[in-house]
Amino acid sequence: MSDFETVAATENQAARRGVSGEPGTPGRAGRPDRARSLAGDAWRDLRRNPVFWISLLLVVLVAAMAVAPGLFAANDPRDCVLSRQHAGPSGGAIFGYDFQGCDTFARAVYGARASLLVGALSALITGVIALVVGMLAGYFGGWVDAVLSRVIDIVLGIPLLLAAIVLLKRVSTSGDTVRLFAVILVLALLGWTTAARVVRSSVITAREQDYVAAARMLGAGNGRIMWRHILPNALAPAIVVLTIALGSFIAAEATLSFLGIGLKAPTISWGIDIDAGRVHMRESATPLIVPSTFLALTVLAFIMLGDAIRDAFDPKLR
Amino acid sequence: MTQNAVRPTPASPTPPGGHLLEVRDLHVEFRTREGVARVINGVTYHLDAGETLAVLGESGSGKSVTAQAIMGILDTPPAYVRAGQILYQGRDLLTRPEEERRQIRGAEIAMIFQDALSALNPVFSVGWQIGESLRERAGMSRADARKRSVELMDLVRIPAAAKRLGDYPHQFSGGMRQRVMIAMALALDPKVLIADEPTTALDVTVQAQIMDLLADLRRDLGMALVLITHDLGVVAGVADRIAVMYAGRIVEHADVHALYRAPAHPYTKGLLESIPRLDVRGQALSSIRGLPPNLMAIPSGCPFHPRCPYVQQVCVDEVPHDLVLGDGRTSACHFAQEVHDDRDG
Amino acid sequence: MTATAEPAKVRGETILAVDQLVKHFPISQGVLFKKTIGQVKAVDGVSFELRRGETLGVVGESGCGKSTLARLLMRLETPTAGRVTLEGRDLLRATGADLRRLRRNMQMVMQDPYTSLNPRMTVGDIIGEPFEIHPEVAPKRSRRQRVQELLDVVGLNPEHLNRYPHQFSGGQRQRIGIARALALRPEIIVCDEPVSALDVSIQAQVINLLEQLQDELGLSYIFIAHDLSVVRHISDRVAVMYLGRIVEIGTEEQIYQRATHPYTQALLSAVPVPDPEARDRRTIIRLTGDVPSPAEPPSGCHFRTRCWKAEEVCATQDPLAVPRAADPHPSACHFAEVRTEV
């Protein structure tokens, strides 16, 4: 069947077939000599997006605090002297001291590690579970969907605090690290359901699209269809849900800590400090405001980052 | 910016009583983030009692936007009426307060849409929806509104109307839903009915039924009908006059017989030659080259010139004015006469 | 098939044979424990043959099963019963590698150019995907060039392969869909309403392109559409479907000039002709009512509830699609006759 090439090679094809000229919407002239990928285009787009750089800067900053808090805070957050209770700013403690007489700023900086670990790792695990469960349920439907959807319903029906108390009780006497990862696991195992539902419904929407049928007609297998065609089109809502979940995980860690089943002193986290600050809010608001602001900015940064990435992966918005 | 608004419409001298509905030199633009789309660029047409005017055009030609401007249902933003008049019984609707427009909407000028399923509210019975304007606008009691609703459903030939009053939109077929929407539009006895692609979503056999119904209703009720469509076949069967739109302008306006016999605008001619015909065998389809224009960058001069086989330098430089060809027909083409006389080109 | 030279491709020989194809969709109730309470008979015993190089038009109104038929032929749905033979090989029972190889012979152009292209893939990736799935068709080095050739063949600028679908108009997107369907050099292309979503002035461009490709590549088309004028223009033979069955099948001339089935006649008479003079010459057969639900088709002849010729026998006896005395092409009507007035 070499007639095909002959046809293709015929001169002046375009004119003969009535080429439709330029696309109706003026597209950016592409560089024709290099094959481009969605990720590559997304990166080119992100590089020009100030929101991306601002949010990335914030995220990097918080991450740096988590890795090397000593670079940001001069004082030792565990150096607490009751006589300095609620004292004003002095000697490196730019936001003054809290109820226990610890440096508020230093505690917020040192708290980044635990809080960020809890938030980011819980969101990551949540994302993986939600994508796998949502994709399988949405793509295969039928009994797979029926079973997984019931599992989602059941997990959704478990009260977070009650389950957390039961699960975390077993590790209440363990070391700090064990408790930290226990909290992360518990939050993720109880928190993936919303994201899974979102993924499932967007997978169902994507699965019904004609381009999925087209791929199937070409002989594409389930793996290729899920990976190339459904995932990229179902990811956007999941990213939004996950960035918001990241914030709420950090906040949930605070609640658990407050109830005495989450992180415990001497571990420092924003959650622990926010709760402590809340109790003594009337005497001094700064020990509450400082970790809360750190938390809010971190969550905001992740949400903006998620937003920017999601938009960059949508060619229609370019 | 309205200096050409004073240009008279030579083809249609206003009769003594004035036209029932008249659109004069309407300009509408959509202001979007990407830029300003000039959707309507000086549309002028008129409608008299009891006649059917077909407005023919492809997507983006501005045929539906004109109707929405008449109804006063354009969303501002993004749509802005930049210039022009819409005269209903001599009153310029565009300068009237919203309250007065609301009175005219539905009671004087009513509209039906292509997609009857989304135009009907799924949670109310059709009887309730048909009766709604009777209760709210005509002040009828519930019982009277019910009775009138059954009459209206009979009028649009919905079988067993009294029984189906309590049914919900999803229980009706596509054709029946379109009838329900027509019944709703007729509730307040409008003098003008605007039908926006009323049969596009329907099958041919059902399409024929609905077009018959509209033609009969227009005759029996003495309504004026504006039929907006992209289908040259549908138009040929029912319209008295046709206005062909392209890039927000009326490029040709003629009596239906005259237009089909000898189109006087290259776009109309191209359209007629590009559709396969059921009753003609083995014809070659000559397609119109190129694409409809981007409304944010309409070509200079005649907007059709990049696609036109008759194009000359003058078409690129000068916007063609409406050329009158006799029998009240006009064509916005520099070479209208040549196109008209060119029977086999 | 042996490994020796391919069999000679004779124009006019049967390339695809469909025999008593049936697809019933169960109507079920319940979430976890599903209970079947009925069957939608979308395709209810369809048989036809497609010959090499010809275009078979399939017309019918919405719900007649023509799109389900396309999906069955493309193996997007599993048929309830029936047999489809593609060049002598059983299409419906093929699995795995066999099925993948058969798919190379038959591709589809879909109706909606806006949903049939993945919005997150470049045009190059979309048209190149067939080569990734079937790497044996084109070595990796030559793929890019092949994609550009395909763009050229369908009349698009080969330099545009890095653009995304939304940067193209509807007609251009349909060309992209056609290029993707051509990539594996299929012999059959199923066109499911390929122009109905396009503007009138663009439809002709796409129809002309399809005709040109057929001439140059020797393709066979199954052209599914609701627009009888378009079908007449492009088809050599036409099948008319009603409620899951083919009620009449014949050459373009037999169907459009000498239809013997009342439904075909009604359908043809209802098509609006773009000629105001013609409205006086033509009489429209006005069918009453709507198409019955395919979940509960009428007994006997499915069309009898809307037919003006219906008699007792139509309710009790299923008319077979066999050549009738009135004209020698298959027509599923007990009272088949050619309509005299036009």
C-alpha cells in the first residue's frame, strides 16, 4: 500500500484540498522543529506566571524553615522561662514571648517541620489513595465501583476524632517520630474519601468522552487510556481538593494535639501552639496570631501553587 | 460612531402605519478578556403583521444575538448595544425603561429556543409552566389558567392535553417538548414570535410537523414570525422573505423565491451550491473556501472578501453598501448585479 | 491469512459482512443488587454487506440504532448476538493481539469534533498515537514525518502539529479526526455523522475531502447520518434503519427514486428541499406521533403504529427485508410499492 506515500507526496496538496487557512483563533506560533509535550508547555507557561513564583517562593521558604530552622530563628524554642511570660519583643524574639515564656517566633519557625510534614505527607498519601481508588472505581464501574464506593461511604462515616482516639491510643507512649507518622497515617487514612469521590466523578466524565472511545478504537489498552487520556483530564479538580486538604490536615493535627492524642511537647508544631495561644488569647494575642499566620500563608501558598499548576496543564487557558 | 445610522433603508420605505417591528442599524459588541468581538455590525430589517421573515446564517453570524437584542435578554456584560434602534410599533425598545420592556417581552414579542429540554424547568409540570405567565402576567386564577393551558396545548396539537397537563418535561418526546414551548410562548397572545432554530434538534419527520404547526399558527393567529435558522431547506418551505447574515451584517435580503432562483450575493450563492440536494443526483459540491471570520478581527472592506470567488481590489478597500436590485431586494456586494446574472458560475 | 503476499484487493468484493447483529441494553434497577427489568433493543437483527471501495449510507432518525451499530462494529460495545466478518476473519470473537490487528483495518470518524480530540494532547500526539499503539506500522524515527504527511493529506498545515485542538475550528478538528483515522491505513472507515456538527459552508469541504480520500486510497465507507441529502450525495448504497432494524436497503437510486417502504417514503418526503418552487411540487407524507420506545417496540412490523398502510397482518407477522415485487431490492414491508407522486 505505497499509494499512501504517493498521495502524501503529491505537490500542492493543500491548495487542492482547500486548506482552511489559519485556525480561527490566533494561536501562538509554535516552534515547529521540536516536539512538545503537555508538561513542557505547562512549564513554559508557569515560568511566566508571577503567582507561580510567589507561591513557590513561600513554599520553598517554609520548606527551608522545616529543614533548617536554626537559620531563621536565633533563639532556642525550648528555652522557656516563665518569668518572660507574655513579655514583649526583645533580643531576637521579634514577636515576644508566650504563656510559657518561650520565643513565639522561634516556636513558629521550628513548628514548620512537624506541620509541613503532617500536611504535605498526609496530602500526598491522600492523593495516591484517592487517585487509585477514584480511578479504579470510575474507570471500571460495575462491581468494582459498587464495592469501592461503599468503602468510601463507610470510611466517610467514621468520625475522625473517635477513630483517631482509638488508633492513636496505641502509640500514645511511643516516641515523637512514631507519633508524628502515626498522626500522618491516621489523617490520610480517614481523609482521602472526598478527594476519591472527586477523582471518581471526573474520571467518569472523562471516560465517557469521545476521545477515550477513539483511543479504544485504535486498540489502546486500559493502562494507556487511564494514563494518557483520563488522568490528565481528571487531575485538575483533584489538585484543588488536595491543596485545600493540605491546609485542613495541618489544622486537624492541631485539634488532635489539643485533645492530647496527636503530637505532644516537646514536639513543636503550629497546631500545638495555636491551641496553646487560643487558651491564653485574652492575655496576649500574639502567640496565637503568629503561628496562625504561618499556617494561613502556607496553606494559601499551596493553594495558589495548585491553582497555577492546574491552569498550566489546561491548554485552553493558554 | 452612529453616523451611518441615518442611512435610509432604501429597500423598504416605511408604510404609513409603520412596520410592526423594525431593527435599524443595530450594532452589538461583546467585550471579553481577549478583546472586543463585533458581533452585530449594522443590522437592519423589518417585519409586518402576519409575515414570516427568515434570518439565515451560520454560527457566529449574529442571527441569534439580534433576536436576543430584540427580546432584551442580552447579558450585559459582556454584550453591549453600541448603536441602533429596535422599533416595536414605532417605539424604540432600546430607550424604554426595563419595566416597559418586561411588559412587551412575552406579551407582545415571544421567543422559542432550539433546546426545549433545557428551556423547560424539569421540576415543574408542563401545565404549571404554561400557566405561569397567565397567572403572573394576565392575573388569571389558577383554575382559569389551567383551562387556558389545556386550550393552548390543544392549539399546538398535543394529544390528550388535559391528561398530560400534570406531566413533567422529561416525560415528553423532543417534538412534544417543542410544542410545549410554543404553547408557553403563545400564552399571552404575542404579535411577534421569534423562533430560534426551532427544529434543529429534531428528526426530519418531527421537524416537518413543527414547521407545519408554526405556519398554521402564524396564519390562524395573524402573528408575525421571525425564523432564525442555518438550514436553507427549512427556510425555503415557510418563509416569505429571507435575510442572509454574515459576520454580523445582512448581506442579502430578498423575497424567498427570488433569492433561491438567483442569489445576488456570493455568500448566498456559495451556500446554495455547497449543500447536497435530495432531489438532485450526482451534483458536485463546490465548497466555500476558508473559514468564517474571527469577530475580533473582521476583514477590511467586505467581510466576505477572503472567501469570495468574485473578489477584486475594491472589496478589500471598501465596505459595500446595500445595493438595491429591484423588487425590494438588496445585496451588500460590489458586484451584486454580476453575481445575480451569473447563473452557472 | 498466510504470510505470503496479501490477497489481491478486488474492488467490489465483500470486505465486511454483518449477519443478524443484535444489541440489547438491559434496563436495570437497584444500586448494589441490579435487577433487569427490561431490554432496550437498540440494534435488533441487522444484516448487510460492505463491498470494497463503496460507500454504504445508513440513515435513520435518532434512536433508530445507527450509532449503536457503529459502536458495535468498532467493538466499543459487546453485541448480544450476531456475526461480523471483516475480510473473512471473525471480528466479534477476536481478542488481544488479533483484535488489535483487525482494528488497523477499520477506523471511525466521530460526530463531535469538540469532544473526540483529547484537549490536553497536541495534534501531533493525537495523530501519532496510533503509531504508539501499533509500533510495527511506523518505526519511531519516521513517525513525526508520517504525522506531517497525514496533516498534509487532510489539508492542514503540517507545521501545526504542536498546536492543541482548541486552536482549530470545528472543520479543522474534523480533519484532525480524519487524519487520526487514516494513520493505520485502514480499509474501512465508519463515519458517524461526520458533518452534522459543522457549519453549512464547512460541511461541503469535509464531504469533498472524504470523497477525495476514498478515490485516492480506495477506502470503503460506512456513512451514518440523519441528513438524507448528504447521504444521497456520498453513498453508493443506502440502508434505512427504524427502531433497530434495517427496513430497506438498496442502491442510492433504488432508495431515492424507487423506495418501496412507507417509512423511507415518509422520511424522503419530509426532507426540506432548498427550493421554494419545489414545495408546490412535493407532497409531504405526514407521519403522526413519535418513534415508539425501543424498549417496547410494536409487535410485528415496528413501523406499523405510524404507518398509513398498516393492516392486521402487520401486527402479527414480522415483514422480512427481502426483494419485493415492486422493485427488486430488500424492503421490510408487506405492502411494498413504489410511490408514484414525488
